[in-house]
Amino acid sequence: MIRAATPDDLDAIMLIERRSFPTDAWSEEMMAAELAGPHGRYFVDVEPGGDSELVVGYGGVRALRGSPDADIQTIALDAAYRGSGRGRALLRALLAEAAERGAREVFLEVRADNPVAEGLYLAEGFVEIGRRAGYYQPDDVDAIVMRLILPGRETTVLRTDSADPRESGHPEPRTPLHPENENENENEEGSHD
């Protein structure tokens, strides 16, 4: 089950963060600031268990309300839960949040040595737009920069001299993204900037 992350999830998120990114994990302070920041949204994937729940994954998106673009900050799953479609579901929740905040395109970076995560992003419609040599340190691994134009959110040129209301400058209604095929078998691994 995916829900909004809270500060109470920080310890569980950091456990997954350190396991997923042993050489370049974010600090606890950095992650706490991300969770509390007004310009982003973090989600956790939880496994219910009686009176408590187990956080098995998390993801975050930076998307300023009204901005035309957003950035996937991080996605990671506990290794035992990879390959079950949960990474895809987290990604789709982040994309839906970006769209809700008004983004038309979403960017991310993924480690060049993580073909499974790259494959997930490609399957969801992201395209490679560049590389950053040696971006991930201390491993000296390149970052693949990717972009997705959100469905129904393409940038268009609006005419102000047209009698057609679709070209008058009034925005079209938003088309929300809905997670589909959440249970597709993907072998997701974590990625973050």
C-alpha cells in the first residue's frame, strides 16, 4: 500500500536508503529536510502487519506547484520486495503527484550501472536526454539523464486570435494519471540523484 510519507517514517526510509545506496546514501539530515520540504512529496510503500506496518520502499518528487517541470528525487525498495511491480507503482504515484502539481515533464537521473531501474524508466516512457560523466561519487559512475513528457500535458502554442476555445489560451482540463498494471513483474532497484 502506498501512502504519503511522514517524519515518523524517517528511520525506516534511512534503513532502505543505506542498504540501497551504500556508497552514496543521503544523510539523515538531508532526507529529513526532503520529507519536510514544501516543494516535494514523498511516498512510502508499506506492508501491513497487525498493529504496525513495515516500510518496504519510498520515493520522492520535487515539483513546485505551477512549475512546468518536476524531478524524481529518489526511489528505492528493500531488496526482498523488488521484482513485484512495487517500484513501478511508486514511480506512477510520483508521476501522478507531479501532474497534479501542474508539471508537464518530469526529469530524473539513474546510475548507468543500474540497467534494471533504467529499464523500468524506459518502459514507463522516459527517454535518455544526456549523461553526466562521473556524477555518482565515490564510485565514479555516470548518470543517465532522462525525461518524460506527461500524457495530456504536452507543451502547446496557444493562439489568442482564434475563435476556437481550444486555442484561446484557456487551459484544458487535467487528465490524471492512474497506475495501471501495478502488478507487472519488474525487477526494480533503487535510484536517486
